[in-house]
Amino acid sequence: MVTVMSSLVPDERVPIDLKKNLVQARLDKKLAPAELAQNVVLEQMINEKPQVIQEYESGKAIPSQQIIGNLERVLGTKLHGKK
């Protein structure tokens, strides 16, 4: 018999607070997800597709500290742990 261990693996998706803060920060800057992605590219921080922004905002992405840090710099705000 094979035991499936997936229930023991912690969920590595984007935390709810991070995705809510990302959406709010983007809206505060009056940017669409594609515009935010383009701004990140223009800042030469990362070269991400608009789909990456959408995956973070929907909570489907597996968090990358590099991407989160770059988004924070472009948006000018802390996204994780923000109160």
C-alpha cells in the first residue's frame, strides 16, 4: 500500500495577506497587472510576464522572495507582513 503524503506538505502558495496587499498597492498606483509587469521590466529588476502578476494576485504562484522584493521596490511599499 502506498501512502500519499501530500496532506503533510505545507501550502507554498502566495499568502492571502500578500496577494491582498499586492492588489491594493497596484490599484493605489492605478496600474493594471500588465502595466505593473511592464514597470517591473522597465526598472530592469525582473523580466516577468503579466501572467506572473495575475498568479500572485490570485494566490496561485509559489512565492519567490526575489519577485516579491522586486514588486515591493516597483510599488514602493512592503507587501508581506503589511498591516
